[in-house]
Amino acid sequence: MISHIMPTYGRLPVTFERGEGAWLFDEDNNRYLDALSGIAVCSLGHAHPAVHKAICEQSKKLLHTSNLYQIPAQEQLADRLVKKSGMDNVFFCNSGAEANEAAIKLARKYGHQQGIEKPAIIVMEKSFHGRTLATLSATGNSKVQQGFAPLVEGFIRVPYNDIAAVELAIKQDINIVAILVEPIQGEGGINIPADDYLNKVRGLCDEHNLLMILDEIQTGVGRTGKFLAFQHNAILPDICTMAKALGNGVPIGACLARGTAANLLTAGAHGSTFGGNPLACSAALAVLTVMDEENLIEQAKLKGNFISTAFTARLQKNTHVVDIRHKGLMIGIELDKPCAELVKLALQQHLLINVTNETTIRLLPPLIIDSQQINLLIDILSTLIDEFTK
Ligand SMILES: *Cc1c(COP(=O)(O)O)cnc(C)c1O
């Protein structure tokens, strides 16, 4: 059959029909181990009963009203997110890119309030912030930008994990109002900065009155072993964006703000038809409840440490393995050569993985992955890596 879908994705030749926890089942009922979670989305695994129940019950009452009216589930979700993050308030939308759009708009508003007519935001090399025009302009990957010029202006790019470069950029441009950075770069290759990098960014933002914006779309909702990755650093950003795992597959994004940044927008200044609707908020509330009840954030930390240690031991003698790095269940195994092919080879072994930045195997397993599944993952993938690099 001819596909009538725009070919924006090179799709693998497999169709999943249902899932259960970390397993996915294809049309012939073959079982696959999901070590990617739909790119950090299904952290509670597939078909989680609590999410299922929340969606079913909400859909019997209401899917959508409008942000023109009061939405109790949205209020509750904002309240939970604020308490968990230490931020002050939330704008809800439907995706990561939209959450970053809100953050970028906040930064610009902040600049204009100070009489800066062309506010600029410092962004990083190898970053990823989304596919809308503003977010692809902020993204540090020319492939994402290719063919979409003119780009949105107002982004100054510096190398990631390089505080001196940030300092220099601030000195060279009086229009800078904010710094936008991922606590760990996901698409960029699981790049983990120095332990005190975010603290130093926070320090520079304080010193120069800049807004610190953290893109926690991939790192957030427990993935790294804290609810938000900045909590490893005991700091608070001014703005923080979330999406991916927040709805466990139901689309929802959130832009959290604090202090001055929380008071920049007034009625009519920004909006979203679907953002924070009853269905999405009910799903997200269920996700947060399960994470707490099953202590999944602590689990992410323990399981991530176990997996990383096990891979390090298993691959110790393989000289083609350049680096194994992780924080919680955000795991990268970097090889000394391009390895995109491994995704297909793993699929043949009924294992779902991903490769980013050409040479880094990316694992983002669901937080509910059990010890048998973890051992299977380590077994299959270590053997594959050894065969692939032989
Ligand atoms: C996935 C991702 C985005 C984009 O989210 P979408 O929901 O695809 O728009 C932005 N930033 C980071 C760090 C991401 O991982």
C-alpha cells in the first residue's frame, strides 16, 4: 500500500499492536523489549493500569472544555508540579517544542520589560529544543535547520559544558536576557556536563540578571533519578520545560516559571486551545501518583547505576567502546565508529534501542523495567556490540 504520510521519518519495518510494561508485541504476537520508551515518553511502561484507569474515567466525564473556564485537574496538576519542583507556576501546552516556545517568549518579554528591543538567548552547540521555527533555531544541529531559513533571530551559540564561553558571550552582547540549556543533552549524544556546570550557569544568571531556562523535556519526570535533573545540583532555574514522560504517552507539555519569570504573562499574552485539558491533566496526575507510590525515581537511580556498571564490566575488553555514561536511566554507550545500523540489528533480536549523534547508543528504558528484563537488555546488547565491532 502506498503511504500517504509525509516521509519525515525513516521507519523501521515493525508494527506494534499492544504493550505491557517494558514489552511490546507485534502483529504476530512476537515480544520485543523496549529500552527506549518511545523516546523517554512511556516511563511507566505500556498500558499502565493507573494511566488506563485515569483516561477511561476522565473520558466518561469530559475530554475538553476550554481554558476559558476553570479546569480542576489542571489546577491540581500545576499544584503537584510546583510542589515537586520548587517553581511558582505553570503554563500547559501539548509538546516539548511548545513548552520551549513558551519559555522563549517569556525570555523575550523579560527583555522587553527592561527596554531591550532585540533580546537574545544563549544556547548550546549540539542542543535539541524541538522542530518549530523558534525551537529549531535554538537547536544546535544544522541538519534540523537545513532548508528552513530564515531562522528566528536572537540566539547566540556557545559550546556545551564551557562556562568560560558563556561568560565571554555575556560580555560581548548587551542584549542577552537568558541562557537556555539541557541539564544533559539527549539528542546530542547523552552529554553529561561537569557536576557543577548548572551551578555555574545559575551563578552567571544571578550576576547578570539573566533568566536560567532549563529544557528538562527529556531529563524530567524522574528519568535521571531526581524528579527534575536540576535537583542533583540543588539549584532552581527561573524557567523549566517538561513534556515527554509527563503524560506517559498522552501529549502534554509544561513550562514552569519562578519569581520574576512567573509574573511576565498576563491574560491574552499566550495561549493554547488544548493545553492542560482535562484528559491530558488526568493522565499526568496518574503518572505522578504512580511515580510516588512505586518509588520509581529512586528506582531509576538504582537501575541506572546497575545497568551502567554491568555494561562497563561486560564491555571492558572491547576497545571500540569509547565511553559509557549515564545519570539514572538516561544511558549512553559511545563507540569509536558510526553505529546507526545497531538499531536494526537490535530489532532483529527483538530489542528496541536508539543511536544519537551517530556514534552513541542511547538507552531510555521505562522506569518500571524489572531485573530479568535488565539482564536481558545487557546480554543482548553487549553481544551485539561485540559482534558489531569485531
Ligand atoms: C524531545 C525534546 C524536545 C521536543 O519535544 P517535542 O514534544 O518533540 O516537541 C525538546 N527538547 C528536548 C531536550 C527533547 O528531548
